[in-house]
Amino acid sequence: MTSRTSFKLIATLIVALPGAALAQGTLSTQGFGYPTGQLSTRTLGTGGALGEIDPLSVSNPSSILNLGGTALYFQAEPEYRTLSARGQHSSSTIARYPLVLGAVRLSNSVAASLSATNLLDRSFQTTTHGTVSVGGTDIGSTNTFTSDGAIGDVRLALAWEPVSWLHLGVGAHAISGDNRLNSTQVFDDSTVYARLVDTSTVTFVGNAFSGGVELYAGRAAVFAASYRRGGTLSLKRGDTTKTEAHVPDRLAFSAAYLGIRGTSLAVRTARDTWSNMEGLGSPGLIIHDGWDTSVGADVLGPRVAGRSLQLRAGGRWRTLPFGVGQTEVRERSLSLGAGTLIARGRAALDVAGIRATRDASGIDIKESAWTLSVGITVRP
């Protein structure tokens, strides 16, 4: 394979963004990547059910009032996943830092926040060994294809409490990121054939706006909803715009029962119109709109070493936007989590463990994953 041919392969993968699961070694990062959900560790511990109510999640801008004051939040999320296809298994570990947020109370009834989250994550590495013909001679070589990139969402949000039972919020989103692709070919006989390395990068630039509301029925229940309206999303290489589409719209609802002290029993559903991104990739890239539904609980647990624990559990069901050809990839997950105050109450530590399975109908490919989510909130 010549360097020119390899470069063409990289360029095709970048512009077309194909959905070959076996080539990527994963089901979840097809197309433009894996939708992390933009949910905090606390919410992930409930399977996502608190998504429109939790102030550390960035779906509903009106929820930031629930923080009560100034706070900084950071989240880390390593994932260990295994792909099984045709009797073969491959494993990989992905390190993500999907959410950073800062919030401040501007007055008794107004709060603001600035956050940075992953909208889509496309990080993976695949290594294969085969033979290529060079001058009529078959030469063994090892090919490594690496993708390191994500589409991020930077949100500036304001929330207002006109009355005690009503929270309103608006948000402005800057959508940006890049996708760095690297293809390396190392020949078995390295003394004769030099290693071939090709890299290329594309950039994403877009915008969106969001609004949200929370309605409290005393201390017994809360109902919340949010809507994100996507603006133009461009794919660029250098200073040249290659294609344009739109940021996906999202409509989401949550409801929670709060009648038990220290406990939230919640349900959430969201509809994402990922098909707004059609046209940003190749015509053959099939994009699926999907529902994201979860149920979960956050309950007051026992005291350990003088600290109260919050215990969480939940389940989640959703369709991923980028399938295998025209076949949808479904994800089902179960979560367990816990949280407590540390540093004399000036910080909070949340931990969640998530077991996810992913499959596509009629295709002998399955993916399973363990994810550990850790979130730290600090109040200066």
C-alpha cells in the first residue's frame, strides 16, 4: 500500500465517517461517535432518571437553581468495553472527562452556570495484522487505526425563580470539537520497508439554544421539561467548510416523587432528533432518531464513618444514533451509585458504576461495557 493510497483511505474515513463495526472494534462509536448523555455522576447512578432535575446535568438550564450557591464540578468516566463478533473478542479502555461545570448565584432568584460537556465521543483504537502485495511479493504488516476526538457542547445558562414553585431557564450553546485520525502501517520486515504514517483532522463548529422549566408540587413532587433547538453544524478541514447540517434537537421530561425524606423516585424520557446531522457525513450514513428512557431512585442511606450516604440505582433503555448500516444499535444499562459530603461539607463525592449491553438485530455483534463515573463538587 503506497503512502498516497493510505492518505486517500484516511480522507475517505474522515469525510464519509462510515459505520463498519468490525473495522472500528466497537458498536457504540459508529458514525460521529457515542452520545455520552451530558449527565452528571449522580444522575447516571439513577440510570439517568434525574436528568431534568439535577443541577449538575446540563440538559435543563432551569435546574441550576437547585445548587443553592456557587459550586465547581468535575467528572471523570473511564469505560472498559468488550466487542464479541463471530466468535472473536476484543477489548479496549476509553478514558473520558465528559463534564465540567461552574455555577454562581447572582441573587436570591437568579443563577448562572458555564459548562463544557461531550455531545458525542469518538475515541477508539483498532489494530489488525495482514499481508499486502509490494512489487508482486506478499509482505506481512500491522495496521493501527486510531480516532481521538469528540464534539463538545459549551453552554452558558441563566435560571430564574419568579415564585417558589417555578424555575425557568435558558441556555446558549457553542458546539465545537475535532476528530483526529491516525493510520500507521508497520511492515514485518522493517529493515527494508519504512513505516507509513498518515494523519488528518476535521473540525466541527455549530450552535444551539435551550430552554427549561421546573414545577414543584410543594415538597411532594417535581415535574421538569427542557428543549434544545439545534442551529447550523459545519464540518471543516482547515479553513474550508466541507459540509453543513444541524445540531440535533432534544425534548426531554422528568418527574420525581420527593415525599420521602432524602429520597427522589424519578422517571425520565427524552427524544433526540439525531437525523438533523444527515448530510454532514456520506449519503450512505444512516442516522436514527431515538428515545432515551430511564427510571431510578436516589435514597437516603446509612451513616458510615460519621457521614450520611445517598444510595442510587436505576435502569436505562435507548437507541444509539449511529447503527451498523441501516440496523439500529440498542443500549440497555443498569446503574448503582453512592454519594456523600467530604471536606467538612465543602465538597461532595459521587460515584456510579454502570453495566451496559449493546446489540443490533440480525447481526452477530454484541458489545458490553463497564463504566466507572466519578464526580466531585467543590463549594469555594
